[in-house]
Amino acid sequence: MKRPKLGRIQNTVVLFLFVVPFTTFFYASYVFNPIHAGNMTLYVLQVIADAIAITTVGTLWLTILLDLIVPDHRQRDLLYRPEWVRLKHATVDIFIPVSTESFSIIEKTLRQVSSLPYTKKCVYVLDDGGSEKIRNLASTLGVCYFSRKKHERTFAKSGNINFGLRHAKGEFVVIFDADHVPHENFLERLLPFFENDRVALVQTPQHYSNTDHFIPAGTSQAQEIFYTYVQPAKNSYNAAFCVGTNMIFRRKALDAIGGVALRNHSEDIWTTIYLHENGYESVYVNEVLASGRAPENIPAYFRQQNRWARGGFTLFFYKNPLFVTGLTLDQRMQYFFSNIHYFSGFAILIYLLLPIVYLFFDIHPMNLRYSHELLIRYVPYAATVFFLPWFLLGRIRLATISTSIVLFSEYIRAFLSVIGKESYTWIATEGDERVTEKPIMVYIWPHVLFLALAFLAILVGWYNPADFSATILATLWIGVNSYFVFEFLNRGLITKETV
């Protein structure tokens, strides 16, 4: 079966993608020229922020554009015969690794998985929480129950999965997070891809069913770009990677690399890199075949994003894909593009602080004598680069902007943790808050501090404004940013708040 081209992208979006490099160059040629600098320290910070923003959005643009223009003969031909499943009679092990998730969430997933219409399957619940209640549920459903002893509970989820591999013997291994419920046709739809002996992984999107809440609504739309455009594009170059749930592995391929990569976080992408290094292929199927739950509160959301950012930074600094010799050039580029996304936290923080610094100290990164020229160059750049998600999705929610802006704190925390080689304790996204939770201010103090500084900056800036026009623009920019941050805090702290 040949993977279809991304025909869903409308002509206006295609035109927009071709315009992006011109507007970006038009803006960058001005900003990156030091002759236009104002305060040199702030100028360097703006150049850093713009370089990160251009690189981050540019890699997204390049990934999608290359997939659009790649000739048909270079598209991957994927062997796919539904009847192969009936002829093969393959044995399938289904793992549900659990830790501190609530019983009701685990029960729903286990009941659905155990009822999947496939005869040669064996379901395993791998309980790192050692819950007697889950053990009894597994017994009732006829599901295999395994739990590591406390001294064996190392490497979090990856260690738990490898523990399950020691007991399971099937030809294929399916993994669902405790809060992801598969559709009935999950196995029937995906197993045929494994007729090709080199296919080691088949991955499907993460889809969230609780998007009536503010944070899930925001994070789900942000991920929509990744699963709708980025992963299919990576799939063209055999560079689609595992996302931790809703996927099937070939057991033989996992054994060839020593099992799932032993990491305290981000074992999914590390495992995929090892598979690609060994010449195996991955397949991404852009079809929702399981429904899960996004984090609904701030601590759970920030834990999830911090974990993902740690994975990106760890790969960047300790196994940079650009230098992994076993990967193709396309694979190196695509992994590298994914890793550098998390540097955007520094750009967001700089953009948030620059107008505040101006109102406090009357200093600006750019020479304001040329402000009209800067505005002429910035407007088309912003319209094409920063509105890329809007163009791709056809709409954008307030929640999406808010949940994206506030992530600067977690991305920077993750960066500092990786650089400082700080140990990491894995906590399930939907973990029991009574056991795992820290005071809320541990997570949101950077955002509260920003709002306080923003308020004070406006008071100081308007006490005796040196440049009326610049003060208006800075105030508007601070007001917009503050609104998004405040909305996240206000509505994110109320987990039952609907969109």
C-alpha cells in the first residue's frame, strides 16, 4: 500500500509555505545586522531569540515542504495485505504498564484491551504500584498480572516493559498507556504492516478524549500539528518515531537491540533510534485507533512537558542524531529537528521580558530611529512564521496559545536538569495526586513573577514615558502576553473548567 500524499493541505497553505523563506530573510537581514542594534546586551538576546524561533519554525516548515515536493517515486511503498493476518496467525502480547494511575482509568483500559477481537493475544498488566486491587481485576478479566519487587523498580516505564518482555513470548508486542483505550480494529488495522520483515514498529497518533477542559484542549491542538503533518512527513523518510503508547513492536527487533532502551524518560524515541540504527523500519499510520486522556491540571501538564523536553535535550547533548552513523541523512535531520524544538523555551522567555525591560529602563534591543523600517519587515514575517499553526489547522484556540507560551519554564528547567545531570523520578501523567503532588507554586512561580513584573513595568513606564509610541507598543505587547499567561493560570487551576 502506498502512503498517499498530503492532499489535505489546501493550495493557500502551500502558497504560504513557499512564501515563508522570503519573509523570514526579509526580517532576518535587518535584525541580524548589528548596525541596527540599540542596547547591545538586549540586542544579543533578541538575536538569540529570533535565531531559535526561525530555526524551530523553519524546521517544521522544511519537514512539511519536503514531503509535499518529494517525487512520487521516492514515497515509501508499504506492503499491506489484510489477509496476511489471517494466514500468519501471529501471537500478540499486549502490555499495559501501570504505576500510580487511578483504578478507574486502569480498569477501563484493561476491560477494553481484554475484549479486543483477536484470538491469539495475551494481555499483561505490568503493575509497578503493586496494587492488590489491580491484581484482583486482572484475575477477574483473565489477564496476566506481573509486578516488580520494590528493589527491581528501576528505569521507570522502560524497566517495567523489559520486565514484561522476560515473561512474554509473542511475536509482536503492543503497548498502551494505562489511560489509552484502543478501538476494536486496532490489531486488525496495524498487524498487516509487519508482513515486511524489516518493519519493527507501527505507530498511531495519540488522541485525547477530554478536550472539554482547558489544558487538554490546548495541548491536543498543539499535538494535532505533530500527528497530522510532522509524523506523516517523517514517515516518508523512515524517520517516524515511537511516542510511548498506541504502537506495536516486532519482538524479534526488540530482542536484537536488547529490549526497550533503559531510560528514566523518553525511552520511546531512544528505542526507535536504536531500531533505525540497526536497519529496521518504522511505519506511522495517521489514523486514530485509540483514545486517551491529556493532563487536566497544571502539575500533570508540566510534568509531562518537562519529561518530553528532557528527552529532547538528552538526545541533543548525549546522542546527537546528526552524528549517529547508523542513520540515513534524512533520519538524522528529522531526529535533530525534533530535538531542537525545546530550545524555544529560551526564545519565549526573552520575548516575554524584552518589553518589560524597556518600560523599566527605557532601553531597547533595536535602534528606535529605524522603528518604521523594522515594523515593515516584522509584520509579514510574523504573519507567515508565527501564524504557521493557524494556517495548518485552519483555526487556533486560546487554550493552544496559552498552554504553549507558559512552557518556557519547563523547557528551561529540563535544559538545566540535563546539563546538570540531575536525576529524574518518573511519575505517571495521570498519577495519584495525593501521592505525587508538590505545592502548586513550585510549578507556577515563574508565571506569577512574570505577571507581577508586567504590572509594575506598566506603572513605571507610564509614569514618565520617554517615547509615547514605543510605550504604547510595549504596553500592548505586555498586555497580550499577560492575558495568555493569566488565562492559563486562572483556568488551568480549575480542572473542571470547560473550554
